[in-house]
Amino acid sequence: MDASTPKEKPSLSETYAKYALGLARNGLLDSDDGVQERRARRQALVAELIRRGVQGWPERGTLHTGALAPGCIPCLNGRGSNLCLTTLCTRECFFCFNPKPRADGISVHGLAVSSEGDVPAILAERGICSVGISGGEPLLGPDKVLRIIKILRGHFGSSLRIDLYSNGDLLTPGLLKKLDAAGLNGLRLNLAANGYNIEPLRMALMEFSDVSVEIPVIPKHVKRLEKMARDLDRILAPRLILHELFVSAQNADSLRRQGLRSADKMTDKLTWSPVAESDECALKLMLYCLDHAPKLSVYYCSTGTQEWIAEKALAHEKSRVRKNGES
């Protein structure tokens, strides 16, 4: 290609494909100081968690205090996927990594699709066992969510795990009943989006037994996270899922304005990089929960975990392509 020829922008499908399969990495914040000290503290925290019976794979940052969420098990084996119904949302979270400008449009397993009816075949041919319906805020289109769930249930029966990712803003008792009747297995609520208000969770638990709070760990919010964990334990919430906060091309500017920096551990397999201090805060929060929220099951999904998932998913995809003779 001639140097003067403008480079074509990636399509929506290509953008989501890289996001879904983790084919590249962008390091977009200034690097953090104190790397050696942080590594030493991390080793000590992990050692204490293991001593206290926390399970998982510490070498890749996958740790849990109780049983893993049913939807996480296929994901850790590279058999999970994402079904994004829109990037429109009710919130403007500084940590959001969705592409902009925000738009309606369906993307499944990184592939843009024009018809809801195309979704089952894409998941089936890739051997997907668990799918998360997400956005943006998918419940901006509740009828679309209900149709998709019914389409998937009609094709897969009970063999496919279906979770709904939401910030909880648009949940109502009536909608929860409809989601249950349509065949939804569980919900993942990002309470970091609403200031850690547990009321959407309390409402969801009236209809669903499997509701997880799933949030990025924001270092400056330590005290708020501890209070939320105690609240979750008090109302017998099943599970808290922690993600290491990360920077991508989509959220770099807003994270920089928050004064956040890049961690030292980088990967060439993801489109994002971890943010300094989030990993350490997540490990400390797990220890805190052992003492102050003992009934709450906590799972930490770090960028190391996400790299592992990306590798497994990519291996499955390469195997599928070879088997089908695709180029």
C-alpha cells in the first residue's frame, strides 16, 4: 500500500472481534513507580489468601473464596461469549471501555450481525456453552432482550447458560418476572455504575437466586467497596465478582483525568492493560471479605485471567477454522 493511501478504519465487526478474542494490546497511561515494592506486597497478599484457603490459580490471578459462578466455568475454558445488543447506556462511567460513538447494533462473539436470528448459529458453530447479554445497557431495549433469550432457548434448550449484564437502572419487578419466564439463568449487576447502591440487587434477588455483583476495582473507592461487601453479606447476596481495572483506547483519556497509571504487568494478547493498584486493592478486598463478609463468595478475575481466557478462546477458534478448512 502506498504511504499516501489513507489507512481504512476497522469495521465494527473487526473492533469487537479484537475485543472478544484479545488479539492485541494498547498501553495508554503513564507507567507507575514503585513496581518492585508492589510486586512484593502482591506476593505477600496472595500467600496470605492461599494460607487462608482461597482457591484458584494464583500464578494467573484467578482466585475465589467460594464456588465459581456457573457462567464463569465455561468462560475459563474458552467456551464463553458475549452478546452485545447496544453500546447506548443510561450512564457515563469513566472506566467504560465500549467503542464510541455509542450506537445500537448487535455483535456476538466479536461479529456484527444484522439479524437476531443469526445469533444461535454463530454460538453453536463455536461450541459456546455460556453467553452474557450486555451493552451499554441492554435493558434500554427490553423487548429485544426478551426476544433474544427466547431465540436462544428455542435453539439450545437448557444447554446454554444465559446471563444478563446490567447496571440495574431499568430493572423492575415486572421485567424481572418476564426475564425469568423467558429463560434467563442469572444477572450480573455492575453497581460501580450507580455508586454501589444495592437496591437493584435486592430487587433482583426477589426473582432470581443467581445474581452476582460484578465490578471493576477502583483503587480510590476502597472504603466504599468494603461497605458494599458488608451490605452484600448482610442481605445474603450470592457472589461478588471483581475485575482488575484496565485501560484501553476507549477509556484512556478519562482514566488519565482520574490520575490513574499503568501497572507494570503488560500482555501482548489483550486490547487492554491493567491499571496500577487495582490488583492490590482487589486482593486486599478479598482478605477483608474473609473477615467482614464471610458468607459472601468472592471471585477475582484479573487481566491475567482474561489473558488466559483469550488464549483458550483463540485456540478453540484456530482449531475450528482448521477443522472447517476456513482461511
